[in-house]
Amino acid sequence: MCGRYRLGRGKAAFEKVFGVRPDDYEWSPRFNIAPTQLVPVIRQHPAEPKRLLANMRWGLVPYWATDVTIGAKMINARAEEVATKPAFRESLKRRRCLVPADGFYEWKKIGKGKQPYCIQLADDSVFAFAGIWDRWKDPAGKPVESFSILTTEANAVTAEVHDRMPVILAEEHFDLWLDPGFAKSETVAEMLRPYDAALMRKYPVSERVNSTVNDDERCAEPVGEPREESATTGFLFE
């Protein structure tokens, strides 16, 4: 799964990587983004090939939901099931989006605890998760736009920490993924593969990232590799 990520770059990255001009958009670098928070998402204009940047709530709330709290359970959508699950299938066909990021966090079980790792591209560049979005209206008629991040099986880098990873889209797939007029499920499915492990890296970070109260550069700073305790000898090893 993907339950925490970072986007520590400034607004310039939106134009450079995604071709959107956020002149009137306020964004401060984030290093510990958590579910239910409002974050930048990129989608395509429904009537023209123009990319739009907007804040959306992380955790998809289907248009037919009775309560916004369902979104906390919908932060991820499994790529293998997204085309058939009622909460996601319509969004996959018509409402796909890009979720900008420059790293994500996963936790590895070590002894009785868990060690957080930051996973990113090897060149530390900005990338995009494959996302889907929906629009729900609260009882007063106010719209709430929200999204889920698609996940797939882990590649070799992530598998050492977790058996799932978010889908990272290749830049050449951005246009097709965003196109609301494209709904060929076989081609869409081809984009939802694990990202090339040779282009990624991971490193351990401090437990500061465990708390959503902490959201600064220290959350993403590397720490020493953790040591594990052998269950049979009690010795520590790296």
C-alpha cells in the first residue's frame, strides 16, 4: 500500500515536470503527506487537452457514498481490482489523475518494531503516482473532490520492505492516462506495472515520519541502517 508520501519541491516542479502553470496556486513543500489531507493533483480538462492543477482530499469518496469518512478506507486502489470494484471502476474509465510526489514511505518489520524507509527515484526527481478521482457532494450540496493512489506488486527495491508499491507512471504515459476520452482497459492495465527497480533507491529514515504532526525535511533525512536481533542468538547484525 501507500499510506504516506512526500512532495518536497516547490511550485516550479509543477510546470517543469507536468506542464501546468500554478501562478495562483499556493504550495509549501511537504515531507509527510497523510490520508484525508488536501494535496495537489493533476487532471485533464474534460473538453480540451489542457492539464489542470487542483487540491483534492487523499482518500476517494465515491459519488454515491453517504458519508465522507469512507474516504479514509479508500486511500489506495489495487491495480488488479480497480476495473471491477464498484467504488473505483467508473473513475478508472473517466476520471484518472496524476499525483505528484518525490518519494514515499514504507515500514519494514524488524524484530518487534518497524523501521520506516523512504523510497524514491535514483536521481531524486519528481514523479507521478497513477491516481483516480471522484466528486461527492455533502448534505449541503458542497462538492468534495478526492482521489486514490493505485498500487501494484512490489519491485525488487520495495519488496525488501513491503509487498505492494504505488504505481509510478512513466512520463510518456501521462497524456494517455489523463485523457478522459480514452477507456481501453487493456492499454490502461499495461501502465499499471511495477516501476523499474534499477531506477529506484531506498534508505532508512527516522521514526519522526510515524507521526503526522511532523512534516519537515527531517522526516526524509537518512539515518543509519537498522540492526536486527537474531531470535536464536540474541546477537545484533546488519
